[in-house]
Amino acid sequence: MYEDLIQALLPREPAHYIGGQWQPSIEASEVLNPATEARIGQVAEGDAKTAEQAVAAAAKAQKGWARLGLAARADHLQRLLEQVQENSEALARLLVTEQGKPIKEARAEVQMALTMLRYHAGLGFRQTGQVMASGTPGRTISIREEPYGVVAAIIPWNFPLAMFLRKVAPAIVAGNAIVVKPSENTPLSSLAMATLCQRAGIPAGVVNVVTGPGKSLGDALVRHAQTHLVTMTGSTRAGMQILHAAADKIVPVSLELGGKAPFIVMADADIERAAKDAVASRMTNCGQVCIANERTYVHSSVHDRFVDAVVREVKQLQLGDPQAEGTDIGPKVSAAERDSVNQHLKRALEQGAHVAFGGPQALPAGLNQGYWVAPTVLTGVASDADILAAEVFGPILPIVAFESEQQVIDLANASEYGLSAYVYTRDLGTANRMVDELESGEVYVNRIGPEEINGFHAGWKRSGLGGDDGEQGYRTYVRTKVTYLDYNQ
């Protein structure tokens, strides 16, 4: 039903979107449906030459775009928002097809994207600087915001539509031009958004989309002499590579990287609520969420009750066709991602974990094609088990018992990551002490994500530098210029 609408959003042949035009490519790669392994299309395979063309187009467009002024740029975002609204169901179906998330989650991602557009389109009349008092009469000091110029954005496969707009909306409303390189697993959503940018009348060169490998195309974008800012969401490994590549130019880099969120359930918590949220946080998007509950710590006095409640919740989840309205969990995005999760599970079982529900043999009959992992609950997990250290990024929920507040704080902080954390307690004092002590860029108390647009999504430690969303996220895309004026004559 939506195939024609989806095809209308995509180029007719493998091509990059550069300078407002589709630029065909001889080299191409296939995109597969993770639920069926069927080929769903081909996309252009870019290289260093592609990066050169895209950055040059962005640089050519940027100065004129910046001169339009903030209000006019915000009006363009409003028109893009209208395009996304008009094509919302087609975009959701495209997300399901290339990424594998269930249709209800895909629709939620489209709404997340619309929220990002709505927020940044509302910045048209924001304060853009300050005037400071001088120590000498007849003088002023003013600080104003200016765009960096050309932004290179490298985005992940787990939320490809929302991440496109999380980078593009603040970057261009601030007056920058941008080159987006999506993941090789999920390039189609970004290409569809390029079409909608074109339909919305965003000037040629302001938004460019190029597809291809991160090791060649992405690296060339980061290293280009006219790239003035790099923003990336993805793995810690890739973030380290980008940071090294940008270091020689001393180019600012914003990185939102991996996570290993602790989910802490204190003895006085609402157990049913905590269990429901623990499962939702772990299993959403087949566990492929940076802020997901990766390790669940439960006070020993309520451990068994909590495990029973979690198992009841997981048993209700429907694993299967992501296009079906009743599906809760779709496939992993790729064979490599499926195999990685299964390897983590195998290692956990070797180290003594017990399967409370699910496990390697628990896939429903009929799922012979696609990249499936059954939702699994583990108990008896040792506090030093490998599965509690590495980012698993799949529907595996390990549960660990603890005895004291200080013990669980130490366990939570023992990770090299520090993106998100969760605390469930009825005691305000406990909640605030935990917030004080947890080494994490964001802490959720008695609730789970997703994060909200007027907050600030940023990690500590190996979870990143800089961040996205809200006022602080917008400031990633502007730099300051100070003017000292003497008007004494």
C-alpha cells in the first residue's frame, strides 16, 4: 500500500544528494530487509571524491544561507516539518523495511523527528548574543553567535530518521550547511529526507546526503579542510577514530557514543512499575538503544518478586513481522549484530548465568529468514561477568542482586560508559543521593526514556563529548565572536 509513496521519496537509481541534485554513482551496494533478508534497493557507494564534492557544495551554499537570518532559516524548517507530516506513514513504513523496528515504534520515531523539527523551527526569534558592561564609559562589549560553516554529520542505524533531524535541524537553523553520512545499514531514510528537504525549498547545498563506508567516505568528510565541525552518534570505537582524524585540524567534535545504563531497583520501589519499565527499556527496538537498560541491579530483598514480574512482562511480548500492528519486537538490524548479541549470551551462560526466560532456542517457529534474537532474561549473573561490561545492544536482560546503596553505586559506576542511568525508589533522599553519586550524563528517576527535546543528551567517560538537544545542544552548532566597541568621539 505504501510502496509507491516510499519509492517516490527515493532516487530512481543509486545516487548521492549533493548541491540540490541527485548525483548518480557507478558503484553501489545493496540494502537488505533485516526481517526477511530480501534485497530492498541499492544505494550509491561514495568515496573521497564524493566527500570532496559534497563539502564543496556545502561550503558554496553556507554563506548565503547564513545571511538569510535566523527567522528565515526557521521558516524553512517549518516547511520541512510540514513535508514530514504529510509523508509520516510512508517514512514509518520505510523505517520498518530497512531497520526492522515494529511499525508502532517506527511511528513513534517519526513523531520524535517531528518534535525535533518543531523545537528548532521555534528558535526563529531566540536571543542570539549578549551585551556586557565595560569598565570604561563610552565602551560596550558584545558577544554574538555565528555558525561554524560546514558540518559533517555521521549518524547511526538504530534511529536513522530521528538522528538525521537531530543533527540537521539545529545545524542549519544556526546557519551552517551540512553533509550527512548515514549508516550503511540504513541509508534510505536519509535519502528520503533529502527528497523532503528539496520539496521544502531548502536551498541547494545546505543539506547534502552521501552514502558509503565510514572507513573511507566518513573519514574523508572528517578530514576535509573545509569541514569545520563534526557531529557523530555511534559506537565508542568509531568515535575514537573520528576524534583521532579531527585532531590534526583541531576541529570541534561532538560525540554521542555507547552506553551501559544501570537500572537500579531499591527495596522500597514499586516493583510492578519497575519491572514493566525495565523490560520496556531493554526490549524497545530489539534492545538497540544507546540509553537502554543494559544491566539491572535489584535489592536482594525484592529480587525474586522482581524477576517474576519481569518474566511475566517478557512473556507478553510478541516477536515477529515488524509490519504487523501487534508486534513488539522485530529483528536485529544485521547478521553481524545478531551474531554479536548471541556471542554475548553464550559467554554469559558459560560464566554461570541462568536463563529465567527465553534463550538461544526460544525463537518462534517460522522465523527462518532474518536476523532474530529471542528476548531473554538472565539471573545468577556474577557482578564481574563480561555481559555487564560490554555494550550488548540486544534484547538480553541480565539481573544482579545487591545488598546496600553504596554497593550498587560502586557497581553502577564501575563501567567505562556513562550515558544514562535509572533509579527506582519511593524515597526522595535516596533518589537525590543516587543522582549525586552516579557517574552518568543523565539519570532517570522512576521513569524511563526516551530523552526529551528540551533536555540535553550527553554522556560522560567513554560515552562521548558534547551532546544533542535543547539549548546546550543548539550551542554545539554556533561559536562566539566578541566585539569591543569604543564610541567615544
